[in-house]
Amino acid sequence: MTEPRAASGLLVSALIRRIEAEGGSAMVIHRGDAIAGAILLLLADRGVLGAIVERVWRFEGGHGLEPVGPADPDEPGAAGDYVARRRRSDPDLWAVEIDHPEAGRIAGEVLL
């Protein structure tokens, strides 16, 4: 028996609402498949990109947020190039930038 999964579009909408409710901002950079698209998050604090993480299924069970992408995502062009490469190989991918001092914690609470 498989475990029911929340649709990607619903999760992204919930994340955006939560970030904005806590005083941050969030923006969908690329809209993916509404049902089963992977979710890539660009985590920023006051406009400075600190990390890129992806929501992944962990073999031991449950979802997690795994760091992906360039070592220095704030380097000019690095994050955009990474997202473009990922979108070429996975057109269903969601890319969402969230800007909040506790972006990673909030994303974990909503997406995991």
C-alpha cells in the first residue's frame, strides 16, 4: 500500500502563504507539474542566497531537504545556471525562491 502524497502545487502554495505570514517573501521562479513535480528551493535572507535545497524522498521513510547545486549559490549567475540545467532535464520541476531569516526551518515544517 502506498502512502498518499500532497500535490506539489498545493505544497508550494502552502509554503508561500506560510513564509508571507511570517514576514518573508516567496516567489515561484518556475512552475512545475501541479501533481508530482519535484520542488527546488532557493533559500535567501535579505536578498542574499545562502543555499539551494531539494525536497527528496528518503529511503528510510519520509521526505527531507537535501542541499544541491553550486557550492556558492550567491555567486553571480550560479543559481540561475543551476536552475536552468535542472529544468532542461526535468521540465516538471518547481523552483521557488524564499527570503526569510528562517527559510530552511519554515520550509521543513511545511514540506516534510
